[in-house]
Amino acid sequence: MLGTLVLALQDPSVGTPDQSSSIDILTLIFEGSLIGQIVLLILLAFSAVSWGVVVYKNMQLKKAARQSAAFLDVFRRSSRFSEVQAVCPTLSASPLVALFQAGYAELNAQLRGTADSRPDAGASRPTLRSLDAVDRALLRAATVEVSKLEHRVTFLATTASITPYIGLFGTVWGIIMAFQSIGAQGSTSLAVVAPPIAEALIATGAGLFAAIPAVYFYNDITNRVKKAANEMDDFAMEFLTIAERNFT
């Protein structure tokens, strides 16, 4: 502290801000090294694509949740599966619709087979040959629908894990450039060292700017997909209960 004060008294320029040497972030980016600019472009691309994925998945999940609620209301109020099937085309964004259609198709296939094999049964109650086959059809449909909901979400995990390292590479490169500037000019003054170090820190900041939202939305979307998967499991059990009660 005392040494700094003595230097300030000896050199009036110390401690006096020089407006001409003020650091402008955009100037640092455009006048920076080619490697630093490439790093920032890569980080910008990761950030832009990840935000696009976030917007798309939010719209998809909101629409799916809204239509699933409407479908469940129709499903629980209807007394016949054919009535539910009639509204399925208008609620196609719901993963529950795909489960219902898979189970309904398996039910129809088995019941038609039963009727064809017993033509003299008259008005006897149709029975399922295999409830496990219906369960497998529902499970296959649920797997497909979960895969659709998870599509592109892994890019957010990739962005969250890789962009900090890309930013760190830009930082290391900027520090190397700072030492080269010191060696070339033979000076350790702030005017020589500050611009390359500032450029290096911009890369770190850009990496964090891309990674932090990706981490948050990856966790958020993953939890919402898990919630949708649990809802599909509950619906499959409900469908199987109705099928067992009426067709076995």
C-alpha cells in the first residue's frame, strides 16, 4: 500500500485512468487472435443451437401435457374404446394417444381372431387370448414415445459438459498470447498485458454463458420427460385393468 502511494507520487500517470486505453469488449473480439475468434464462434453456435432446442422442447412438452390432460378426460368419461379412438386424431401430440392406439390395435387383433376362430359363439362375450401381448404393445409404444420426448435433449448435456472446456482452451490461448506480447515488447505494463488477458477471460465467460443455461434446462426437461413417462406407465396400468375387467 505504502509502496504504491510512493510510486503514485513519483509518477503522476499512475492511478489516472487513460481513456484511450480503456478496454472495449467488441474491439477485443474483432481485433483478437484468429484462434480466439474461432473459439467464440464455436461457443456462440453451441449456445444458439441449445437455446433452439430449449424453445422447441418446451413447446413440444407443453403441447403434449395439454393434450394428454384432454385425452385422459375423454378416456375416463367414455364407455367404449371406439369413442376414445374417434378423438385420437385431434390429440396426436399426446404420447398417451400413441399408447392407447397401440393397445387398442392389439385388442382388436386378438378379439377378431377369437371371433374368427369361434364363429358359432353367437353373442358370447369376446375374450383376450393374451393380456401380456397387450402389455408388450403398450410397453413398445411407451418406449417410442419417451424416445421422441428425449430427442435432441442430449445436445443440452453435450453443451453443458463441453463448452466450459472450449472456453478454457480460449483462455489458455489468450494467456499464451499475453506472454508473447510481454516478450515481444519487453514490457509488463498494464497496457501491454491487459488486452490479451481480457480476450482470454471473454472466452471463459462465453463458455459459462453457453453451459449454465444448458445445465438448467437439461435438468428441467429431463424431469418433465420423467413425469410424462410416469404418466404413461399409469395410463398403461389403467388400460390393462379395463381390458382385463372386460375381456378376460
